[in-house]
Amino acid sequence: MVFLFSMEEEKVILVNELDEQIGLMPKLEAHEKAVLHRAFSVFIFNDANELMLQQRALHKYHSPGLWTNTCCSHQRDGESNIEAGKRRLQEEMGFVVDLQETISFIYKASFDNGLTEHEYDHIMVGKHNESPKINIDEVADWKWMPLENVKVDIELHPQYYTEWFKIIFKKFYQHINITSNE
């Protein structure tokens, strides 16, 4: 007997500007229609305070081969930000650590292929000192970089970074500089 399984398309959580859930929509449709939806971004640091960056797999449907934060994705219905961050960290980078939520904000970024990221993004941070066990279906490469070097490299070579990372890194960098000066 042969069983045929169809994978249901992943859905994103639609939200209003207060991050209140207002519905679900297939991920691709939400990106085609530029509908506001919930997302998260994980920043992993080592003891030297370097950020773990990942290079997106070369076969990704958008932003292939570009550098970005440690991992990011979308929460599933009923999943907390922390649960989602840990799940995706394991799926992409092959490890799990404790995560802490930092800031959240809305951003919008359009791509050449007609898709748009319009997200209510939750940034989470964690600590890890070992090399990841990358999932080659998701990640082409990885590296550690000091935050100041990331900032300078984005300014000098913006074409090497994902559109969303340029936005969220700037917000996160401002946040940590404000909180460290308080």
C-alpha cells in the first residue's frame, strides 16, 4: 500500500500594528501581498561578543548567498517567540541555547522578485561558543564577526547582506548602544 502525503504550505501569523493576531495566511501569499505578519530574528554571540552570521544557501528563492543574522523565520500558530527561535536555530544551525527577547518593531523590505517582507519582527539574543552544525539546505556558510566590523562592512558592502538584516541590524545596534549608555 502506498500513502501519499501532501505537505500543507507553511502559514504565517497575520498581525495588526499592536502585534495582535488577526489571522493566518500562506507564507508565499503574505510575501506576495506585503501583508503585515509576525517574524523573529535571532542574534547569537560568543564570549568575545562576536555575532554569528550565516550565509543563506545558494538555492534560496530570495536573497541566496547573502549574509544575514544567525537565523530568522516566522512563528507558527500557538508558538511563542522563544519556542520559534529555538526551533529555527536547531533547524538551521544545529544547536539550541537559551534566548532572551530584546526589541520588536515593524519593517518593510521589497525584493527584485516581487516579494515583500512586511514584518513585526521580534529580536532575540543568545550565547554560544561552539561551531554550528549547519543545515546545508538552509545555510551555505557561517562566521563570527565583531559588531563594529559588521556595521562597517554593511556600510562598505551592502550588496553582500540581506535587505532585512541591514534594517534589523541598524535597529539592534542602536538599541544596544542606547542600553549600554544608560
